[in-house]
Amino acid sequence: MRIPQERLEKYRNLKREFSEEDHVNLQPIQRGGVLSEEAMRAIIEFGDGYSTCDWCPPKSARLDMIENPPIKDFYNDLAEFLGMDLARVVTRCREAKFIAFRMLGAPGDYVVLDGLAHYSSYIAAELAGLRVKEVPVGGPPEHKVDLNAYAAKIEEVKRETGRLPAAVLLTHVDYQYGNVNDAEVVGKIAQDYEVPFILNCAYSAGVMPVDGKKVQADVITGSGHKSWAASAPTGILALRKSLEEKLLRRASIQGDLTSRSFVSKELALLGCTVMGAPLLTLIASFPAVVERVEKWDEEVQKARFLVGELERIQGVKQIGERPKRHTLIHFETEPFFKVSQSHKRKGYFLYEELRTRKIVGIQPGLTKHFKLNTYGLTWNQVRYVSQAFLEIAEKYGLEVK
Amino acid sequence: MRIPQERLEKYRNLKREFSEEDHVNLQPIQRGGVLSEEAMRAIIEFGDGYSTCDWCPPKSARLDMIENPPIKDFYNDLAEFLGMDLARVVTRCREAKFIAFRMLGAPGDYVVLDGLAHYSSYIAAELAGLRVKEVPVGGPPEHKVDLNAYAAKIEEVKRETGRLPAAVLLTHVDYQYGNVNDAEVVGKIAQDYEVPFILNCAYSAGVMPVDGKKVQADVITGSGHKSWAASAPTGILALRKSLEEKLLRRASIQGDLTSRSFVSKELALLGCTVMGAPLLTLIASFPAVVERVEKWDEEVQKARFLVGELERIQGVKQIGERPKRHTLIHFETEPFFKVSQSHKRKGYFLYEELRTRKIVGIQPGLTKHFKLNTYGLTWNQVRYVSQAFLEIAEKYGLEVK
């Protein structure tokens, strides 16, 4: 159908309201996905549709076999970087989880996962026809996953179904509190029960060091747009060689009349995955990512500094593990909530006060608690953000130590 | 693991060997995915990771609900443009097919599809646990799908299994010959049997007019990077309202301890899909795409012109339907093959002769037959390409009428 041109006006000159250049963005899911300079150049170079496919090898016709741009090499280096044997780039971390669940389980099987797992872990399990058994999470203020309970949950599945779960999944760093879980504990339990161990590193790999071998992960999933300075959509699926035949099983379907078959194609990947610009941003940022994970300690220092400064406001409290070991921070901010109750802009006052100071990324309307992420901010920016919060607190008469 | 910096050198300064500016690229899958100027601007603006999510509505937290950038409006306009009721952007056309198969069928069900369907249609069926029954394709030189045979194939499935197929799929324009199938014929048959009709428009929607209502399609799948001047990976899933509850079914899984549930999330999409730059290229190109499909006739004229010129070389023959109704063209080029047999560069001579003339996109090594696509080339470029082939023919002593 013909769409009238005037209705199309809104699609012209699309702009983001704030950019890295003129704002400090604290959005909890966005800090690790800000493009590197190299990635920005790559996205311009490889913007066109199938830009990666100029040199697709005709025989295999597979993205992971392309040598120019160096996709094949990248997949090998990516696996090594994560302490794994093999890697594929897929369309999202959630797709990586779906692929693992789909290929490791049969409908009705269980996945044991932590109660702080991202919603996409649950949905990936549902789409694969699996059920979930949750590992309990401790109470406030730390909300720590009871890692040792993985053993009891595996036992529970065994009792209930007569067989082991299809996999256990641990969220390395959770989206809610930014707690860093000790993956080795779960790796050891999974190993003892011989259940495949999936470590979801959406918030860890790409910003902090992750060694899949050390923690005995069988599968690592990651998110390029969340933590690897890459454009969305990009997911990472890294695995042990021992799972290659299962996870990367080739297609076996055959045409009944034509006898066509597609035995080179990896079934659960649906053949090729990210055949364009986002993959190239991931590759272009890789050298910078390899370097930046080594500077993780300093990123954590910045997060701790911000926590210290904000907690000078009487009643403001960082929740989740203490001291912070990650840059995703969850604050309880009761005093700001009290201000909002008598403010004419209600809960929006805090967002607007910050916005005036060119600070964005705190969810508009929230004052009782909110999350932010300091990853990749300079020390000056972190100090500027701290100062802004303290200023706002003082402006509204809150007590500052 | 730490990767030595010298091994990372190859990931710096990634470049495509040829660009639209300095080469004529005839790559059959690439012509419709060349970015519009507006899309190139959008990709720079929205390069960073989760760039679409600045204004994610907290309550639904769904990509399709975002109003800034105008994703929600775009999905509505996209559906209308295709003559459908609802649309979603997913990560690839193959994922759109997988979603349709997964949600319409049960394991063991059949899909009836044309024998010229893309490999990804077969694999999507396999991943969804479905089997395929192929509709026969006629012999050379036209290789036309026997559209009326869909009825017999549905009957065959009924006899064999006692129930109807989960869906029928027709490849609107096939990847091999660029034949345009009359979708109305299959729409009518599917309607008569009350079997959902999936029209795969990877090579049609976005370059030529497609009206899902007129052809009675229940689902339309499309490819942004193939035909909508968008970056990969972008797929389109458009559907009738009557299938909304099936295809876009919400997640129902629930945590056993936490009781967490995710009832706003669309299960088979795994929640959000393309949350970054490629989606914005698709949106930014949309006004240009709405215009360009109206100029399809002229694109076909260019294709026919090229066929006429190349067939002046004695022995060169366009195969597939005649006259061409699409810009994807398959040539049998026996005379070039004869040249290759005594040429020191063997089959590569043709690629290299073209490359010298800044023409790329014909698969290196092929001389017996090859595919190319003229979509979006200017008349001057089409004449230049014709002239180049005629020159090469004459250089090697082939007979030119």
C-alpha cells in the first residue's frame, strides 16, 4: 500500500536526544556498548546490507569461514580470549542462550538458573520447551545468589524427573544489583554432576576479565551491544569443543523431491547470523576490549568512589554486595522520594535536575531507588556526577555528611 | 586470556575492498541493501549499543512500544505498506520464518514449500521440528514453480498424517532465477484449505510492490539487508491480526521460587529484537523505499536491457522466466567457459577482466553460469556493464551479433 509522504516525515533526520559528546549517560545497560573510535569507522565502512559477504567462500558459504574481513580469525581469537575452544557471533545474548537450551535439552527438561537471571534467560528456556528451577537469592541488602544451592536444585530435578537438568545457568553479573558471582563454585558443582554449565556473561565479558576455562564453563554467552563496544544486535556464543557436535549440529533436513540438503549449515544458528555492520563493530572494537578488561580494577574504583560520595547523603544506600565489584550500581534513595512527594514535578524532579546538568540515563520518574552504571566514565565525569547529586540533595535540604 | 597485541593488528582499519562510489557491484544479494543517504546518517547517529533504548517505556519495556525514535509508528506503517495488519522487525528473514513455523506448528508437522525455497526456509523448519513437502519446479530453461501443485501437496500431507500442514510457504521471488511467482494462486489454495500462507518476500518487498491483502498472505517475511536499504541483520515479520495470538504469543513461563513472570514479552521474539543501528537504518530508509517500489518497472527495464545486450554474445542465454520481471538474473555463459579452459587464469579470467573495469560481484571462478543483480544501478551503469561484457567477449574472439 502507498503510504502518504507527509506521514513519512517523522522518519527523516532521526536523531538521538543526547550523545556521548554532550551528556554523561549513566544508563545501566548502555555504558559497555558505547562504540570505540575504530568501531565507529567500521560501521561507516560496512553499513551496506550484506557488507561482510563480499568474500564469502562459495563452497561453505558460511559467515564464520570468511577471511576478509577477518571473521574466521576473530572467532578463534574471541574463543581464546574467553578461555573457550570455539566461538560464534549470534544476534543477541538471548539467542545464544536459546541455542544452548534448544540443543542441550529436550522438551520438558529442566534448566537450573539463579533467581536473578535476566528475563531473556527464562524466555529462551520457554521457547526451547524447557522448564526452570530457580536457585534462591538471599535477602536484602546484599541479595546474593546462594551458589551452593545449585547442587540441591540439581538433586531436586533428579528426584522429580528421574534425570539430570539439561543445563545449569548462572548469571555471572546480575542486571538488578550488579553482584559478581563466583562462577567457580557453580562450575565445580556442574562438573561433579556432569551437567553442562552455561555462564551468562552479558554484564561481564567485554568489560572485565572472564576465563571460562578456570571456572569450568561449558558455554559462555555474551552481549556485544551491552559489553563489547559494539552495535546491537550482537551476541556471543562460546563453547567447549566437547559440545561442538551438539550446539553447532549441522542441518540434516532434506527436500523430499529435490533431495536438496544443507549439511554445511549450523542448524540452531539458522546458517549465517550477523552478516553486517554490528559484527564489524565488534571486531573493530576487539583490540580495545582486550586492553580495557585489564583496567577493570580502576573502573571498580570509580564505582566505589561514587557510592561513597552518594552515601554522604543521609538515607541514600547502595544495595547489593559491598564493597562493589562491578560498575552497575543500585541505590535506595528514600530521601529523594520524600522530596518528590511535595515537588510539583513529582518523581520527575530528579531526572530533570540531572538533565539540566547534562546527566542522563536514570529512569525518568524514579526517586525511591534507581540503577546506574559508571563504566567507561572518566574520573572527571564520575566526580561531576557525584557533585551533581550532592548539589541536588543540598538544594532540597537533605542532610549531607 | 590475554591476546598479544600484534595478533590484533589485523582488526585495525577494517576496509571493504570496493565501495559503491568506485565500483559497480552486481552481487546478487547486495543490490537492495545498499544504504540510502538517510540510513547512512542514522547509522552514525545510532551506532552505540542499545541506541534505540533511551526512551524505552518502563512499564512494557518493549522495543515495539518505543515512540522516540518512532519505532511504534514505523511498525504500524510497515504493516500497512505490506498490506498486513501487524509488523515486527526481527533479526533476519530466516528468524521470521522460524518464528512462524515454531508458533504455527507442532513437532512432526509438515510445511509445504516450493522446491526453489532458500536454504534458510528448510533450516527454519528443521529448527522448529517440522518436516517439509516440496512443490515441484518445472524444467529448464524457465524453472517455474508449479503453483497449482500446492493443492495436491496439501492433500498428500492430509493423506499421510491425517491432518493439514502447519503452513504453506511460497518464495515470492527465488534466489536462483529471480522468477516472480504469482502469490495469488497459492493464497487462494491456502485459503480454500484454511492453511496459513507464508509469503517469503526477501527478494521482493522493499524493492517491488507487495500487497499481502491482495494475495491473501497470512504472514509476510522480508529481509531489511537484502531489499530495504538497511544494514544487516534485519528481518521483517508481518502478519494478519487473526494470527497475532499465535505468532506473538506472550511468555507464560514463571519462576518456581520467585514467581517472576514476563507476560508482556513476545515469546518467539525472545522479547526485544533489533535494539540498535540496523533497525534505525531500516526506519531511515523507509521513505525512500516507499518511493522506490513505485519505480520497479524501470528497474525491470534495465534488467531486460542487460539481458538483450548480453545475449548478443552467441551462446549466452538468460535462464528463468522470460521476459525478466525481476532484476536478479541468471545467465548460462558457455562461451566464457570455453575461453576459461585455455586461459592461464582459468575460470578467474572473467572475474579479473571485470574487476579491471571496476565491476565486481560476479562470483570469482565462475564462467559457465553466473548470477547478477542490476537493482538500483543507473542506466549509465547498466550500459557500462553491458559494454564491458561485450568488450571482453570480443577480446576473446567470441561471436557478437
